[in-house]
Amino acid sequence: MRIGWLLFALCLPVVSVAAERVISLAPSLSEIVLELDAAGQLVGMFDGGDRPAALADVPSVGRIGQLEMETLLALEPTLVLLWPDSVSQAQLRQLRQFGVEILVARPDSLERLAQELELIGARLGRADKGQALARRLRERVAQLRQLHARERPWRVFYQIWDKPLYTVGGRQIISEAIAVCGGRNVFEDLPVAAPQVSVEAVLARDPEVILAGSDAQLDGWKAWPRLAAVREGRLLQVPDKGLERPSFQMLGAIERLCDVMR
């Protein structure tokens, strides 16, 4: 009889207990928790930029590169959502030594973002919500690709910052967002997520579109009239900085980017 019950128990599905005390160590991951309708499970988060109103009262555990370990441990998390570069390797080892469960998320593609919405949703007991968001993301991205496809994609330079000059490499999710909108990142061959480049390198790759965060940054390129983007009047302001935060809200930011790049 005991053997029979044991075999029956082994055949039962394993039920994962939802993490009830979650700490997010990246603004994009905090947004995902909110998008999953799980804000009540978030007991700590990194500061960085404006907080969503629904997370205004969530305790801070520092900011990127400045984790307050004692504060984090005092909150007794059952799960820490981690962006790989948000803490030092020493602090990561320390978290693991304390037995804290860690979920590392760094989507470098839109499909990977969809998978992480599903994964985090399941871990927070919001599997249906995570799957629904992932499905909407995949379907809309496919529609946008078809709608904005060009026989020859525009050569696009995406400027993160001007002094020094930073852009995005090919393994950065923004590079794929550009492709969805009918462009091709002129620095897609660079493996670094946010490489520093020179003006000379941009001139050599002669982008037909330059995207930047402000008119002041764009105006600086007018000193180089030989650039195709300057000649053709395609110095475009990034319409939504949500492109730089990979969560479900990025879909709306991509839609607005595509409208600007028509």
C-alpha cells in the first residue's frame, strides 16, 4: 500500500509556490511586476528615474551599482529579479550564499522578452497574465514587421548619448526594434550592448536615419551635411524612451518609433 501511494505521489504535477516577497533590481523588471498585476508582491526595488505611481511606497534597496545589502536582506525576499549588470559579482555571490532565490533577466531580443514575461509571470503566480502579455507582444511585433518592411532597410544610427558618443550594438533589443520598423542598425556588427563610437565611424557608415533623444543632440549632426540622414532630413527624435526599458510597455514605444520612421 505504501509503495502504491508513493508511485501515485510521484506522478502528481509539481506545483511551484508563487513568490510572495519579491525585490526588483532594475526599473524594467519593476515595470514587468506591475504589468503582471503583482505590485502587491513587490517589497523592494532599485531606484532609477521616475517611479510609477503604483510603486511609490515600495521601499528602496539602492540603485544600480549601489545595492544596500542589509536593507535587502531585512526585507526577507523569497525572490530577487536581477538585471546582470545591476550588482557586482561579489554581491551576487553574497546573495547566493544567503540562499536568496535569484531570477536573472536580460532580454536581448523581443522573443526573449516574451519568454521572460512568461517566466516571471509563472514565478509570481501570474502565469495566465504572463502568457497573455507574451502572446500580444509576439502578435503585434509580427504585424509591425509586415507593415513596415522595406525592400532595402534604412541604415539607422541610434544615439544613446553624445559626449562621449554611445550607440547600441547588434545584441541589444533596441537594434531589433529598429529592424521591426524597417531599419538596420549601422553598428549591428558590434557585440557590445552599448558601445562607444567616434564621429568618424558614424560618417563612414553614413546612416540614412539618425535617432537621438533631443533636438540638441540631433542638431549637432547638421555640421556634417554629407551624411545621408542630414541631406534627406531624417534627423528624428526618439519618440519614447521606453525603448530603453525592456518590459511589455516597450511594445507601445516600438509602435511610436515605427510611426516616426515611416
